[in-house]
Amino acid sequence: MSGDRIRTAIATVCLSGTLEDKLAAAAAAGFDGVEIFENDLIASRRSPSEIRRLCGDLGLTIDLYQPFRDFEAVPPDVLRSNLRRASRKFDLMAELGAETVLVCSSVSPDAVDDDELAASQLRELAEVAGERGIRVAYEALAWGRYVNTYEHAWRLVRRADHPALGVCLDSFHILSRRSDPRAIRTIPGEKIFFLQLADAPLLNMDVLHWSRHHRLFPGQGAFDLAAFTGHVLAAGYAGPLSLEVFNDVFRQADPRPAAVDAMRSLVALRESVGALEVPEAPRLTGHAFAELAVPGAALASLGFARVGTHRSKPVQLWQQGAARVLVSETTVDGAIGALGLTSADPAGSARRAETLLAPVLPREQGPDEAALSAVAAPDGTEIFFCGNDDWLRDFVPTGAVPAGMGITGIDHVALTQPFDHFDEATLFYRSVLGLRPEPVSEFAAPFGLVRSRAVGEGEVRLTLDSALVRRGEWAPGVPSPQHVAFACEDALAVAQAMREAGAPLLEIPGNYYDDLDARFDLPFSTRLRENSVLYDRDEHGEFLHFHTELIGSRVFFEVVQRIGGYRGYGVVNTPVYMTAHRERRLSLARSARPA
């Protein structure tokens, strides 16, 4: 099947708002169709026929009505009641113009473990549906009372043997049970009536709770949806790729950007299965610059020099080694406003970003200035694609020479994400930029739980952080902290040089080093303590890092040294330096109070 002919759909349960809000958001994001979730219709003031007309006006088809629950393998009196209920729902579907209904495997205490009875009753339902021009898509819930695998659901459908009865395959119900999806290829494509897609983090919890609260859009979690979808397409499935995601955050967020994020996930998924041609992500070779608003004196104390002034914008270029920081007078509240990434093909990076629905940012270009393309990340950070050092011609040299204290470049940049954009950011950097996400880590910070996830490839590294809970003015002590981590070859020597030069370095408490001495026998432990340098190691190597105090209200700098093949970011030490930042801020606040 050609990728441009694979239709896309989204279940209304994925999005926040009224049914009308959800339909408008789905249409604006470019979806072809929707699954109408029954609760959304029940809560709407519009009649089914009015919803049908609204969908038509928006260019949306109604591909599925769902769910119809607890039907099969029941006593005769319950079956009669279920068939009456089904008949009324089929009337409603006729008004909606929906031709397929989702029937979930039963969780009812009335159901019995009898495949022959279940198949015969499903056939009876299909007979009634078929007379109305309706198809029944039977789905095995992962927590179904007796039918909880797709193989079992298919056996019942095959035994019932009715043209109006097929299966619905749901990636969550299949992959959460760790079922092998390869057998999907043995199901005739025409008997796969519907496909529902959802990703999820790998969690050790009750599968019903996992399903109801923690599903994600494809590419945001840990499921191999490319392989799963590949099996379904190989079987000959010809229906839409539809998203059914139950997620507490998504169902509270603005439905418009959430729907765009959902569509981005399907674009990336279709690319991964070879069903859609998307410009390949060019190789990113490094950090060209980080743009933020900090006092120049803070950078000077770290050995940077102001080496250039932008020809047409209020931006200064500060440099040490290959580390370049743009100091902007327009960036808000000291935030990291933009990142420049060096791309092997900047134009190709921009084309891919646009194809994957990243907002392209308008940019005023002066005479003889570099033609840089930029897109907006979910948190508003501007991402520029740079070709080597061509962008440097936009700056008039000042003639200044950096004093230099051993910084060689930018190692990584840490960006705090709004809680409801954390998963969206992961998908953005993975799909748009081609960066590989690491597993999510969580740690107890001084003011609550923090979730962190690194994304990177080669020399381009970012960490995405988000506080899970924020309440009142007490927490967090530093709102949405961000930092730029500079690379060096000798962190102990650099820390000593910067301290002697008067850099505002963060002091780490002695208890940390007492614990470090208990865990490791390090020959340089005394120098770590003297210079407030933190230490970590993994199976590949070692990591030394230290930090400045906050520069303004939310930004600080880090200097790191990677020894051997260390791949992490010293996350284990994060609560220590976050506490030190808080204590320093309190100390400064107390000293500023009048006597």
C-alpha cells in the first residue's frame, strides 16, 4: 500500500474538550477520519445526524463507533438484552454514518468460558449488523475475562465465520501482554477490520491502570510500533492507521497542538515502516551555539571573550574554544531562547522539520547575512540549522581574544519542559531531528519528583527535564531551570582556574564527599572536595562536573569532563546541586534584607 494512500484517524478520547473541539482539532491537524468515543457523543448537545454533518463539513469521515462492551458468552436472557442494546446502537450509527462498531471482549461476570457459545453469539450479532450494512470489529482487551489475546479473538472470529465480523487489533492490548505480533501476518487482511495504535512506557503495574492513564502517541514510549504496524500492513490491512490513546495529560491539554503532535507521530511511524517518503534526517555534527540572556561579566569570569557583534540584531557573540554563546537582549528572563545545531545538510534538516509539522519561524535576513532556517520546539526554543561556521559572517569581529580556561565546546544543553509537553518534546527531537532518546529517569529532587530524558546522536546532546508536581510558591525553588554544559579535558584544573578568577562557582557540601569517599577509593578525592567537583561513573567510563551559581533567575552553566566512554549526564548528582542552588539563593535573599 502506498503511504500517501494510507488514511489516518484519531479517537476522540485522545483529545481534550467537547466533541466539537476534538473534531475541529483533528481536522485542523490533517486527519482523514475519527473514532467517535461513545461518552463524547452522549455528552454532546448535537444529534448524531448533526455530528455527521459537522464531520462532513470538516472533511472527516467517521471510521469507528466505540466501544460496545460485554456482549458474548452470556446466558440467553442477557443475550436478548444485549441484542436489543446493539440494535439501538446500530440505529444511532446509521444516523452518524458510521459503518464499523468496536466490540470489546467481555469482562462481565455474566460471561462464561465457552468459545463455542462466544462464537455463536458473535455470529448472531454480526448477522444483525450485516443486515444494517454495519461491520463488527472484535477486540481482545488485555484484561478481558476469558478473551485477552488477539490470537484468541481471531479464533472466535474465524469460528463464527461471518462476513460482517472481523478483528480489531490494538497495539497496546497486544504489546502490553508481550504477545508476539508476528502471527498477525497469518490473519487475512480483509478480516482485520480496524487497527488502533498507542505507544506506552514500560511500567510494572496493573494493565488496566496502565492502559487508562499512561498510553502515548507512537514514538513517545518504548513499544516497537514500527515492527507491529509492519506485520499488520503485511497481512494486507487496508484501513486507516488510527490512534487510541488514553492519557491524563493529553486529555487536559489544548486539543489543537495535541492533535498536531498526534499527526506528527503518524508521519514518523509511516516513515519507519517505509509507507511514506519523508526527507531523511541529515546528520547533526555538533552544537553551533546556544543563545540566552546573561550578563557578559558572568561569561568573562569563565574565560569567554566577546569576539563579535551582530550586524543587524542586538546580539553579542562570546567564545572560548569551540564553545559559542550568543547573548541576546531580547531573550526573556535569561532563558535559553535558541540553539544552533550544525547539520550536514541544513536545507534538508529544514525540509524534514517542515514535513514533520514543526512550525517554521520567519526570520529577517540582512544583506550578506547567512540564510539560516529555524523551527520552534514544543517549549518555544528556536532550533537553527547551521552549515559549519557560515553563520559567523553575521558578526563583526571585535578583535578580542578569549583568555581561555580550558573549555573546548558545548557538551549538552538542558531544557526544562512544561509537564504537559514532556512526551511531545521527546517525539519532536526524535522524529524531527533524528536524535535517539534514552530511557526516562526519575529522581527525588529537593522539591519533588523530577523526570529526565536525554536525546542525542553523536556530538549533539540534549536533556529534557520536567517536574512532575508543582504546588504553591514553595516549589520549585528555581522555576524551570535551564543550563548549558561546556566540555573540557581536565575538570579539576578548569574548576581551580575559574575559582581563582572569581567565577561564581557553586559550593557543594562536605557530606557529599564523605559519602563519595565511602563508595569509591579515588586518588583525586581531595581535589574534588576542594573544587566542589562532582563525580559519577558507569560501565563505560567516568564523569567529572561542576556548576556555576544561578545567573539571573533560572540559568546556570555546567562544565563537564567525560573520561573513557561515559555516556550519561551525572543525574545521580542532580539533587545535590539543586539543593546547593536553593541554599545559595536563600543565603543571598537573607543578606539582601535590611537590618
